[in-house]
Amino acid sequence: MRKGIFAFLIIGFIFLSACSNEGDKLDERIGTYIDLWNNERFSEMYQMLSKDALEEYPSETYVDRYEKIYSDLNISNLEVSYKELEKNDLKKAAEDGKFTFPISVSMESLAGPISFNYEVTAVLEGEDEKDWYINWDPGLIFPEIKNGGNINIKVSKPKRGEILDRNKMPLAMNDMIYEIGIIPEKMGDQKEQIIESVSKVLDIPADTIKSKLEADWVKPDLFVPLKKVPKTNESLLEQLWKIDSVAGQEVLGRIYPLGKAGSHLVGYVGPITGEELEKQEEGTYSSGDLIGKRGLESHFERKLKGKQGVKIVVSDEGKEDIVLAEIPVEDGETIILTIDANVQEKIYEAYEEEGDAGTAAAVDPKTGETIALVSSPGFNPNDLAYGISAEQWKTIQDDPQLPLINRFSSTYAPGSVIKPISASIGLKDGSLDPTEGLTIEGLRWGKEGWGDYTIKRVSATGRPVDLREALYRSDNIYFAMQAIRTGAKAFETGLKQFGLEEEFPFEYPFQKSTISTTGKLEDEVQLANSSYGQAEIEMSALHLALAYTAFLNEGNMLKPVLLTSEDIGQIWHKDLVTAEEAEMMQDILRGIVTEGTASAANIPDFPISGKTGTAELKLTADSTGSENGWFVGYPTEKQNLIIAMVIESVQDKGASSYTAKKVAEILQDVTP
């Protein structure tokens, strides 16, 4: 009896011991499988599948699918976890030879985070030596594909933001355009003639058209796209519609309503190049995407582009897609400028009338808002956005007027339009008394130590010259004398108080205005010449327009504003002159038009105030050379707009008077 009981106990102990061993193995095997999964070691995971799972899912179904899905979805930060098993669970599992346990899975994907919970079944298998294996099914990749379905990635392209003027008029907009192409079967026996005609009209090499028509995917009845053409190009489209087999399909494109007038400001978009693609953050652009090439399209690229949307879905025929993860599409921002499209066009047209080159800026003197930024000549952004031929590109590049150069962000010698600034420096320094008349004899003046160098003025009166008369007559000698009296150091300080040698505080990048190549006035001659806008001093048109705001704001110069979202009326530099001196300067600027050098701007019943300036581009004072004509002016009564304009090569057109007349006409035209 005792022997029987003892044998029974031994057998029971052996059974319990075996159960304990199998339970421990289960915990270990689950941990191993989870570790392999977290490390994406799918081939080793496959070796741990149950016999039934191995038969149902070949290696390529398991390993290759895992690897492809994880690669395609850009899976990262994978975390698979399970709750540590209790002893009772292990014991029961060993007894049953089967155990189901919950897992939690989380990961990051190209469409954002994905997480799920799932139940996994492990089975005890083996004849000689038993072990635990995973009874796998596709639900362990994602539960949604347990019973079938394919995983797809769907990308939504963002709508590019538009660029609008202050009145919400479009400067860069999204609109329907034509994609021009050929339907091969409609060419009949006129193939060669049609290709030649299309080549000529679209300015595409005939060989390029032939290669497109011979592409592998082309079928006789399929539309073969060649080039995109804006609907506004009516003359070109009219020629195309006359050619047999030519067709057009409407597609969404980018349109620039101002054309050349806004080309340097707005810029244009085009397909991203390989070089540009390399510079971008990975995943933000793909080959064929559009990117801003210049101007505001380039400057605001990040804001305008938006962010593409992407979602990972499970698709199964006849069923609605199941979304696993999604990053919603974010359309580009709408950029609203302080620019007035009407003023922008009027200024550009003033250049285009005579084919003039130059630049102009218009600002609201009470707010600092930039109303226009013009560079002439321009280019047609609607052409460049959709591609031009090598021959057309060469024509643009070889144009002596350099239409691809953005002049408004560059600096020029200001000539005599700087004289009100020079006067302000002397007034603030106390070295200039506006009522004091300087005795100046003749048309030339120089100092001992200058050698043969002299400064020239245009006319002499035979009487002492005070500030008012010096500005009326634009007397170079007067300003040279006053600058020398002020002194180089104080004059430099005064120029810097007007913002020279300072980074230009503007949303769009501008060259800073400079005193000289060294930032200093190296000698007395340079000081004298700088006082009337020659030597090495350079300013942008926008900076000059802003400098004149000091005379309309009691001595405070405003900071430039480009976006309607910016604060207006910000002071850039204050107390450049007193309120009384600013009022005096207003009176003088009006007198320059009525009695002085700017008489070309004198329009009956529309009073204008301003200052002319001619910057001479020549090697010596007595030689001849090109001249740039300046005028900075504003409506005397409304004081709502200052235009600073320079026209290049005006030496045979009336010098700065030519510019003054144009500015006056623009101001009259755009002032309500």
C-alpha cells in the first residue's frame, strides 16, 4: 500500500515538474519572439511559427511581406510588449498545450503613429522534444488585414497658397490652364508636317515631340502631352487649335496676372531640379514637384507649398477603405502683401513706354507699407513657369538690359536725391544753419590739398547760397562745403542714423545701403562727393523712399512693411530732424518742383513735392558717361504715397527731369 502511494507521488511530481518546465519555456519563447519582432528580425521569427502557420504562410508571405510593409510604410520606433505571465497561466498552458495571450504594438509610420492590441496563440509542438510555437496569422501585421486586403499608401498633394495684393487681387494664383498634346491616330498621313508645325508654334524641337510620341505607353487613341500653356496666351492657342490632331486638356496651373510688371517681385515656380532636390529635407519634395524659383515664390516657398497629406489604408474589393494612419493635407498659406497691383502696373508701364531700365519703390509715408516694388525690364513668368526653349532662354540672357536682374533689391548711387538727407545731418549736428548764405564763386570749387580736383555745380547766382536755394538749384558745391564743415565722423554717424551700413529691416532680402566699400569716409574728397550722392555711397530705391518719410512724420523715418499681417507705422529711426525742420523741408521740396530743378513734375491742379537727382557713371569729372536719373516725390496735399524712381541711361533723355515727369504722371494717375 505504501509503495503504491509512493509511486503515485513520484509520478505526480514528475508531471508537475514537466508542467513547470513547459511553462517556463513558454514564457521564454514568448519573450524571444517579442524581442525578435522589436528588432525586426523576421527570418528568425519565421522559424518560431507553428506547423500549421508554416504550411499556410510560406516564407515569402511572412518574411518578405513584413519587410516590404515595414519598409514601404517607413516604420520606426517599433514597440511590441506583453504582460508577464502569471504562474497559474503558465501551469494551465502546460496542461492544455495551448495558450492565448494579449500583446500591444505601437510604431511610427510615414502617416503618423499606429497602434493596436491583438491576441496571439502559442501551441506546444514536437515529438521528441516539445517547444512552444506561434500560431501566426496576418492580423499580427495589422489586425485589419487578418482576413485579407492590401495595404496602400495614398498621397494628397497640397494646394499651393496664393499671393495677393492689399486689395486681394491675385499676383500668383491657381487656375486652369491647357496641357497641349497630340492624339496620334488623328495625324493621319500628315505626321511629319504636323510635328513640324507643332514644333514651330510651341518652340519644342521636333525630335523631342517624336520621342514623346514613340514612348512605350503611347497608343493611337491616347492623348500625348507636350507642354502646358496658360489660357491667357490666346494668340498661341489660336495657332495650336488650327493644327489637326492637337488637343488640350484642362489642368490646374500657376498663373501670374501682372506678367512682367510683377515678375521680379512675385517670381515664378518650376519643376524642382536634381540639384535643388538634394538640398531639401528628405521626404519634403519628389521629382517633378514644383518649387519657387525666384522672388516671393521662392522666399515664401515653405509657407506657400503646404504639406502633403498621406494615409495608410487597407483596401479590399467591394469594401470601404480602412484607414490605419493619416496625416491630413495642409494647403499652402495665402500671402497677402501691402503691394497695390494697380500702382505696380502703372509704374512698370512708365518704364515700358520707352523701353527704359531701372527700378522704383512706392511706400505709404504714414504707415511704412510698401505699395510697389518694380524692376525693369522684367520677364514673362507665365512663360518661364512652363518652360521655354534654349533659344528663348539665350535671348533673355543676352539682352543688354539684363531682364533677369532684380534691380529693386540692389543699391545705386543716389545722386542729388540724397541732398535732403545730407541737409538733415547738418541740421541735427548743428553745423548747418539753413538761413546762412555761403559765398560760392563760379561753377567749380576745390580746396588746397586736393590738387587739380574740383567740384562742379550746374549754375551760379552771383549771391550767397542758403539751404533753400541750394536745394532748389541742387548746388553740389554748397553741400560739399557743408559736409566738410560737419566733418567725416559726424557725417558718417548721420548717414548711419538714416539706416546706411545697417541690415535692411524688410521681409524680403535687400542689399544694405552703404557709405562706401569700407563703410567709412576715407578722405575729405570722398566726404564732399558723398554729400551729393556720388563717390561710393549707394542706396536702394525703397530705402530712399523711406528716408523721405522722416520729413512727413516730424523727423521719424518709418520701417518698411511688406505683409498686411505686420504692424504698420513702426519707427525705424527717430528724431532725424525736428518737427519744425521737417515742416521746413516739406516746404522746400514743394519749392523744388515749382521753382527749382524738378519743374518737369509741376502739374497744374495737382501739386507734387520732391527732389531730382542725377548720378553720373563716369571715370572723371570732365569725361562723358552714362547717367541715372532719380526723382523722389509725393502728392503735396494728400501725402499718401512716396515714389522713389531711378531710370538708367537718361543722359540723352533730359536727365532727371525725364524721371520727374514720369513720377508726377504716375502719382496723378493713382491718387484718388
